[in-house]
Amino acid sequence: MRYAILGDIHANFQALEAVASALEDEAVDRVVSVGDVVGYGADPALCIALLRDLKASVVAGNHDWAAIGRLEPEFFNPYARAAIEWTAATLTTEEKAWLAALPLVAHFDNEVSVVHATVESPERFDYIQSYYDAARSLNAMSTPVCFSGHSHVPLAFVVRDALTFTLSPVLDLKGSFRALINVGSIGQPRDENPKAAYAIYDSTSQAYTLKRVAYSVQEASARIRAVGLPAVLGERLLLGR
Ligand code: ZN
């Protein structure tokens, strides 16, 4: 089974469209998304529609929950909160129902799981900031490989003889006991690379590759200004942070 894994999209339609067109050459069997479909960006409705076109399996992120009122945005910075309020006012009832129906975790064929933040308590949307945090998620996994998002920084925790982490975009997972892999972000990368990030995983060869796609960051940034969202949310896209 060949998977495409989409990192945090954040209503950046220009970035998602570039990834969708890259996927036309990837011959994947299944498209999955680690959530945070909305928030920060200017085109939440278009992103939801494109994910539905792709028949993507999507899990809920904290911004998705905040946009439907399921999570108080008390820990959001003022810009993120402004974007959530704008998003909530922009989406239709039907689009919000789609967000509300997203599960917190998805499992595929006993080989792959997808979650936004941590595996052991996905509804808390905690960040994985240490080996200790990673080990708690790895111990809670029910499949050998789990893909996640949330931090917008691609990196992988892999257990073979011991728990290690790697920033390598290419991983051979044969012989590994477990792997917890953050696939970065499509719509708001924070690893100082403005290109959209998505990943391909082939469960037969157990080969993982993180890919980057250039798109019109200027256009996404201009859209953010055009709809009246804080300009800083567009400016950070140009820097990838
Ligand atoms: Zn996010």
C-alpha cells in the first residue's frame, strides 16, 4: 500500500493545490491527512473541498476543533485566535459538520496510524518535545508506524535497538520496531523552508520519503491580507517559520 501523508494544511489552498498536482505522479493508493486543515490561512473552504475530492482520510487537529467551538483557543496566540474567529465566521454549517466528524486517530490495515499530536492522549493536543514525550506516544501505538503533525517541523522518532530521532527526509523502516514520524506542514512550514511538505510511505518496501513542493507563497500571503487576516500570518510563510 502506497500512502501520501499530508502535513498541517492551515487553509493554504495554493500550497495544497501544488501538493495535489504533485500527487498525480505519485500513484498512491491512499491519501491521509494529519489534520489542522483550517486556521491561519485564507481558504479553509477550498481546502476542505479539495481534500474531499482527493478522498483523503483526515484526522482532527486543534485548529479544526477550535474552529467548530470544541476547543477553547485560550492557548492560541492573538494572531491564531483572530484566524480561528474569522474561520468560524466563514465556514458553512455543512463544512463545520465535516470538521466535526473527523476522528482523532485513524488506523489503516494494522500497519499505519495517523494522529495530529500525541498517540496516548490525542484530545489534549500536547507537543512532543522530548524523548520522554515521544516514548509515551510510541508505547501507545497499535501499529508499527504512526504519522503526526502539530509542530510543523518534520522529524522522526525510530525505535530499533534504542529510541533515536532523525531529521533525514528518507527513511528505510525495515527492521524497525516502531516509528513515529512528523511529516511537517503543507500550509505553514516552520523549519525555515517555505516549500510545502508532504510524505510518501510504501508499506510493502517500508520506505518513507519526505518531499517538498514549491508553490506561490506570494499568492497565499496576498490572500491572507486580502481577506483581512493579520498580515504577519502571510509574512511568516515567506520565511518558513
Ligand atoms: Zn498546525
